Amino acid sequence: MSRRASISFFSLRRILIVAQSTVTQLVRMKVFYFLAPIALLFVGIQFLDLIWYQGAETLQPEQELRMHKNICLGTMMVFSSMFGIVATALLIPGDIEDRTLYTILCKPVPRLDYLVGKLLGVMAVIFIAMVVMDVLLVATLHFRTEEKLLEATQYMKKVGYPEADLAAGRAEIAAHGPTLILQYGVIAHFLKASVIAAVALLISTFSTSTIFTIATSSMIWIIGSFQSVAREALFNDTISGGDPNMAERIMNTFVSLVFPDFKLFESITDGAVRAENVLQADMTQLGGLAAIYVGIYVVLSWFVFSDKEF
């Protein structure tokens, strides 16, 4: 039996080695330098009186804390998603250019192991970056929340609020501070970035241009953010005058499979911003949906990549 034939189809050890190499490669590209301006933004908004609160709403600290979370989570979403696209788009062409890919595939390392390892490496770097940003978010939001609690307590005592109303007001403000629900929003962004990175991985397996990979992945990201609205407009029975026919059902399913639907991801994040109750079942569903999307795109990437000649 040849050595190639004796190689196992799927090896966690090989995948982890490729993932570790990918993390090292991305660190050498100094990708973490992008965290510096994000850290400055997170800290800087602590000392800014946001223009949204220059009117009567300055008496509503919950609104200010909500805006704080919205800005920080929005920044995390843009960074993680764009990083997932750009980093993944650069990896395979970079390995081809410096001939690392030929060395890896000749060891031999199965192409599925190579692709999964690359994606896990990108996800690991995204995870590390989001942990850093999450720590900054929690720290700055805690500072802001304590400040607003103190201001609100002093104001309500001065006006003469009853003790019960004072406690209720403090509890409402505290609910907009660092909570487990806020972490659900961060997790949703990480899962969304992982799906987007898997999309970029698929495109990079057949694309001959890094710019094309980045542009196409970004377009799919945008489409995924609005596709639920578009599908409702195209296939809603109120528009067609009745139940969707078979062709509409097939097209609806096709669109939802080709373009990832980020509606659930964004609803979890919106709930975290508004301090609404997010069920554990919703997070389980979100994790399962992300795993399905990533699995589909990885398998498609493997099919395309297995036929490429190097």
C-alpha cells in the first residue's frame, strides 16, 4: 500500500497544525494593529457627550448606554466581518505565491484538512481579537454604567422619588450594563464572522484575484444582511395574492442556501443592545445555523479545491 493511500481521510492533528501555522502567518502580517484604533474608539467615547443626548433625552441614561453598546458592537461586527473576508482571501493566494501550498499538499496533507485548518486559523484570530474588544467593551460600559447610576441616584433622591421607584430605576439602568445578554451579542458577531470567512474561503478556491474574492464576499455579506427583507418582498403571499407556488418555494430555498441569512444573528445583537431577554434556545438555534452554513461552504470549497491543479 502506498504512503498516500495510507493517509487518513480526516485528521484533527493535521488540521490543528495547519490552523496554528495560519495563526502565526496572520500574526506576522500584524493584523492585530487594527485593534489599536478600535481601543481608542472604545475608550474615547467615554469622554464624549454624544450629540444624540444633547436634548431632553439626557435624562434617560438607558438611551445613552444603549447607544454606547450599539457603537461598540457595530465596530466589532465591521472589524470581525471585514477581517474574516480579507484574511481568508489572502491566505490561499499567499501560500501559492511563496510555494508553501505545494509543500503542504506534497507531505501529503489532504486538501480538506488544509481548508479546514485555514478556516480554523482565521476563526481563532477573530476569536482572540473579539476577546480583546469584548474586554474593552465590558470595562468601558461598566465605567459608563456606574457613572449613570450615580447621576440617576442623585437626581432621583433630589427630586424625592420613593425608595421602590429608586430601586426600579437603578435596576433598569443596570440592565443596560455588562450582562450575559451582552455577551450573546458578541457571540452572534463571532458566529457571523465565521460564516463570512467560510464564504470567502469558498470564493478563494476558484477565484484568481484577491480583489474579486474580497469584493464578492463583501457583496454576499451585504446581501445576507438584507435577504430576509428581499425574500419577503418577492415571495410574500400578500403580493402574489395567495400561497407561494412550487417555483417560488424552490427559489426561496435556493436564495436562502446560496446567500446566508443573517437576520437571526442581527436579532440577537439587537436584543443585546436593547437589553431584551435572549433565550438559550435562540442561541442554540444560532449556533446550529452557523455550523450548517460553515459546513456547507467548507464542503463546497473542498469540492472545488480538490479539482484544482497546482
